[in-house]
Amino acid sequence: MATNTHLGASPETPHAGDELLTMTEVADIVRVPIATLRYWRHLGSGPNSFRIGRSVRYWRTDVLQWLERQSSHPHNTR
């Protein structure tokens, strides 16, 4: 019989203890309209996201890391 381990972070569960966010919550954090998040998902250029059933979710740490990358490497403006 297999032994269950505690829910601490391990390589198999990198997001243990992390928080799932909705598109509305991410839009509030990033301060963009939800439509912009949808467009970024379409382009594949926004924060990492995934579906649970019909709902789109984001890990909080992924959103914050994406924001940090954006501020560290801003795109050139035209």
C-alpha cells in the first residue's frame, strides 16, 4: 500500500501552497481589461494559464513571475 506524503512543495508539486486565480483576479492584478487577457492567451504572450473544465485559471506565482519578466525586459515601443 502506498504511503501518502504531506502537501509540502516538491518537484512533483511545484505549485503546492500556491493560489489559483481567475481571469478577473489576474486582470485586477495586471490592471488590464479581461479582453486583453483573452487576446494575450490567443497570442500566447501573456501569463501562463490553463483550463479546469470550462474555466481559465492562473497560478499566482506564474502571474507575478510574468510581471517581473515584463518589467525586466520591456518591449521596444514604436
